[in-house]
Amino acid sequence: MNLEERSIDVNGLPTRYLQAGSGPPLVLLHGVGDNALIWRWVLPALARTHQVYAPDLPGSGDSGKPDSDYSPAFFTKFLSDFLDALEIESATIIGNSLGGLAGLRLSLSQPQRVASLGLISSAGLGREVTYTLRSLAVPGYGGLAATWAKRPPGAAQRILGRSALLFARPRRVPREWLKEQYRLARLPGFLQAQLASVRAQVGLRGQLEILTDQLPRLQMPVLILWGTRDRVFPYSQGQEALTRLQRGSLELIPDCGHLPHVERPDNFLNSLRPFLREQT
């Protein structure tokens, strides 16, 4: 596989993305606190059948970190502009957490651009969310946490906290993920952008934008994939979402947390491949 790291201007925003493979276009969208490298454990396999694009979303990794509200609408517009910049008319969109919400919003607003949709432990499908993220909405607290996490001891503490939150079994967290998390925390502007992203979608009472009532409008095939030990969003949100879809399917990965493509990549691919095969 020839994995290329590229940069592109997306409506004035410098954007780093990974590209690999050939075939129908497949766009992978990461969640808050990560970047495109979160897909490294599954990207080579997906690139055997698809032309894969994995961007660093605005505010993340090596993409630009603009002074923005980082709202779900902001990320949806970025996704549309990203497809335009690459001259992609329609693609399969696979999104994790916040990336799932951006893909879902684009599917509702511009359905002709989304051939099929994968929602991986997606935001936007229910009110409930971990109190760890709700606490960042407390005035003053989130800013202090971001300031502390920039320093080496704080960056290390952040890694421990995220490992416990995002993985069912933190002891099997890949070393590469830990190293990248430390690097990201030290990037100028990264933690402030991530805090803004969380606050735009999560308040003290839970998620702010819930789109389950709009799911019956979707006509493209939709795969919902969730870890049964997800501590960020309960997998019951995926089960409820399934009942609203015209062409939906649900895959639950046992003993897995919020990042199945990292914690259980083989199970993730075994669940995703049949869905992608049906679309091609």
C-alpha cells in the first residue's frame, strides 16, 4: 500500500490528510482529541478496495486551527468543502464520535454526496454522554484542564485519563496511540480547539444536538457500529437509532470501548467489510 501524506487548501483552511488505495472514494473522520492517524490500524486493509481519504479535522493534528465556534455545523461545512477541494461528488463516509455526527449531518443536508454512511460510536444519537465530557462545560474548569494538559506532566495525565475513558481494557492501548496523544497535546492551539469542539456539542445535561428524529429521512445504507463497553456514549443509542433507519444495520463489538478501529481492528474490519462490499 502506498500511503501518502498530503496537504490541501479547504476554503482557506490548510488541511493535512492521508490518502491511500484505489477504487470508490471512502472518507474517514476521526473524533475529538485525535487526528487522521487514529485510522492507521485499519486504513491499509480498507485501501485494498477503496480510495481512502482521512483528514485531520480543523483544530486537530496538523491542519489549521482557526478561531471558530467548532460547532457541528462548522464541521459539516468543512466536510462538504473537503469533498469539493478533492473534486469528489459522492463518497462513503465513515465517522467516529464527532466525525460520525459530521457525516450524519452531511447525509441529511446533502444526501446526494453520501453514497453510504458508517456511524462508529457516533455523537448525535442520544442525550446521554459521559460526565467526563459534561464537566468540561463548567465555566473555568475546561480552560484550566487544557492549560494543565499542555505541560509534560499534564499531557501524561491526559493520556491516562483518555485511555481509561476510551478503551474497554486500557492495558491493550497501542504504544503508537499513546505517543501521538502526547504529541497532539503539545501542539499550539490543539487543546483549545478540542475544548471548543466538546463545548459546542456537550452541555451539563448531555449532548446538545440529537438527530434521531431525522434518521427516517436517510435513504442511503447506514451501518451503526459500537463497542459494548463504550464509556462515552452507551451502545443503546445505536440500538435506538437502528429502529429509525430505512436501510440500517447494527454491529456490536464485544469487550470494546469507544475506538473499535484501534482497540479491536480485526473485529472492526470484519464488521465493516461486508457493508462496504454490498455498496460496491
